[in-house]
Amino acid sequence: MGKEIHDPLHIEGDVESIPGLGILPIITTLAAEKKTEQCRFSFLDGAVENVGYEIHVGKSDAEPEQPLCKINGTVNDGYYLNSKTWGTYIHGIFDNETIVKQILNQVNSSVAESINHTDFKEQQYNKLATLFRECVDMDYIYGHLKI
């Protein structure tokens, strides 16, 4: 979403620099180490603690006037340009009910969203597991696994 992406260490390939979409005024430089960790964060200076996970290789250079999120109460994350244009390194951000409600309220304030996304995802995984067990000979698979 930023202006440019730099890859001086050739993490993603032979191209050292490429233009981005130019939507956000940031430049991202890829690094050797990938950050992957669960986090707790506030969204747009909100008091509600949300959960997600940070995944990225490198760092974006801009320090926005208003970061999108504050990770663990101290680390700025993301870039907030306006209510319809922002970006973050936090994955699973839309699994948080307060964030979904805030976005839906921008479209239609009468929308009542009250789904517990964690429970909903767990129910869907259980449905998938049940279907898988019904369609696959698990005894056959377990019998051929080498432990």
C-alpha cells in the first residue's frame, strides 16, 4: 500500500526496489528476520484490548501522526490515513468485535454486529473436521503414518 518496497538483501527475489501502490505515504524495507508473534493491541487509541498476531519481514519508515494501533501499550503499528484508508502488520485484526463494529458503523450505524468471531471460527473448524472425517478413511491414514 506504500510508495516503495526495498529489498536490499534479496529476501523476496532479485529486484532491489519496486514501486508500491502509493496509497499510504510509507516506504518499506525488507529485512533478514521475519517477525511472527501474537500481540495485544488497542485500535485507534481505543481503551479496548484486542488480540491478533504480527507478521512481517522488515519495517515501514513512516511514523504517522496517529498510528492505527498500539501494540502492548507501547509500540506504534500501522498507518492511519483516514477512516477508509489504513494499513497494519497485525493479522486477525478483523477477528475483534470492537473493530468490526467500528467499521460497520461507518457504513450504517444501525447495523447490529454481535458475532463472537473466535467462537464462530471454532464452529467452522469443527464442521470442516467433521466433514473431513466423514469423507476420508482416517484409519487408513493413521495406519500409514510413520511415527
